[in-house]
Amino acid sequence: MLPFAPRKPARPPGVHTYLPLRTGILATSPDIDPIVHSRLDPTVGARGASWRDYYELTKPKVVMLIAFTAVVGMFLATGGFPPLDALVIGTLGIWLAAASAAAINHVIDQRIDSVMARTKHRPLPTGHVTEQQALAFAFTLGVVSMVLLTFFVNPLTAVLTFFSLIGYAIVYTVWLKRATPQNIVIGGAAGAAPPVLGWTAVTNSIDPNALLLFLIIFTWTPPHFWALAIARREEYAKVGVPMLPVTHGVEFTRLHILLYTVLLAVVTVLPVLTGMSGAIYAISVLVLNGVFLWYAWQLWATGRADWPMRTFKYSITYLMLLFAALLVDHYLLITPWR
């Protein structure tokens, strides 16, 4: 090497250089071999699709959490029991829309899924479900959802649910996920919508308290998903998805998880400060936030390899218990400062 040859700028430790992976739904090329191999190998997917494959396309665990937060929104919207039609049909419509978005996500991300260890056994990479079958399934779920919400709940809920579906399945999955390391922050708006959808299913209006629920999930999403992204950093780098640990390094991401967890602790107190919730929720959120902050601190301070997944798993429990506390507090009414 010549002594005057220009040097390449050094990359910060832990920051990857990546090439974007092509994302066209029908794009096929032998240079991305896993999914092409699954289509050429007659032993892959030979058993055909089962109901379990279609069920997996809906991302059932994620959708159950979405439906739960929507149902809590329905109960918080009224002092009594929500109207049965809004509760049953509204929940079903929101669930179907979320399942439709999940199936579309499977189709668009099948190339990435075929490379990542966490997702390579999903129905599309294994060939158990074809792209056309998955799209037809997603379309059917989406249409049924819109019909139920429009004609049996109210048009406002249908419109908001439709925009949430498009926000996750198209705006986030097709564009944001591959465009910016802030993909989770911006795309989190779609995932934060379910409590608002549940609220509007009952009241046919958007209430400020419903927006508080939206804000809680919106703030919760980055520390939740970034913890997983640290654990799967090498896989995201391999498939060219610019998650924050890939583009800015693990240490930078750990710090931002801690900062967002502090912000979340502040945001989750707002229902108490506004009079929406009382003592049961106040005590619960104090404990839940204390534990979450401890996880985030350990993740940031120790740098141990097991803390990202431990933090990720706790964040799911955190959100479920927080919304359960909102629901219990709403009906027991132990609120001395109201």
C-alpha cells in the first residue's frame, strides 16, 4: 500500500456496514438463496398448508396483546359495561385487521425471514404457505374486518383501524423498517393505536384519555423493540435492516433504552395526574416502572449478553400488567384524590 494512499474512515465499534436487501414481494434471484432453495427443493413444504400455518401468519401472541389493549380501551371508555356489540364485534374486527397486517408483514418480509434464525421456520420461508395463499388470506381478513367495523360498530373505528393496518403493513414494513434506524420510533404509532380503536368502538369519538393510552404504548415501543434488536443485531445486520444497534452500535442503543424507559416512567404517571386513574394504578405503575428502570439500568451498566432478552421479555409483562392495572383501578374506584 502506498504511504500516501487514502485511508478508509474507521467505523465506531459495533457499528455495521450493510447493503439493503431487496424487498419487492415477487422479486426472485438466485443470489438470495434460502427462499429460492425452498421453492426449488421438492422436500420443502411438501406437506402443504395446515390451519396452524395460517394461524402463525397472524402472529397470534402479538395480536393477542393488541386485542387486549383494545379491550381495555373499550372498558375505560365507559363507566359501566361496554355495549355487547361493540365489545364482541369491535374486538373481532380489530383482531382481524391486526391479523391481516401481520400476514402482509410475513409476505413482505419473507426474504428477511428466510435468513434470520428467529424467523426462518415461518410458513412462507419453509414453503408451507405460498405467497398467493398468504396474500389471499390477508385480504380476506382485512375485508371481513372492515365490513364488521363499518356496519356493526361505527365508521370512525373502521377508518382508524384501516389506517393502522396500512401504517404497519405498508408504511412500516415496506418503507420505514428499511429506511431509518428510527423505524421503531416512527412506526410505533400504528402499534400504539389499539386502545384508541377500542375507545372509539364504544364512544364513536376520540377522547383525550384514549390518546394518553396511545402515548403510553408509543413511548413503550422503542425500549421494548430495541432490546430485541440488540439480541438479534448480527441477524439484522446480515439482512440489511438498519436497526439502531446495527447503525449506531450496542452501547448507543443501551443508553437510549434507558432514556426512553425514564421517559416512559414519566408518561405512565399522566393518567394519575389527569384524574383518569387513581390509587391502584398509581401504586402498580410505581412498582412496574421501578422494575423496568432496574432492567434498563442493568442492560446499560453491565453490558451482559443476557440482559437484552431479559429486558425484552419483561417489557411485554410490563405492558400487560400496566393495562390490567388501568382496568382494575377503573372499576374499583379507589381514587381518594378525585
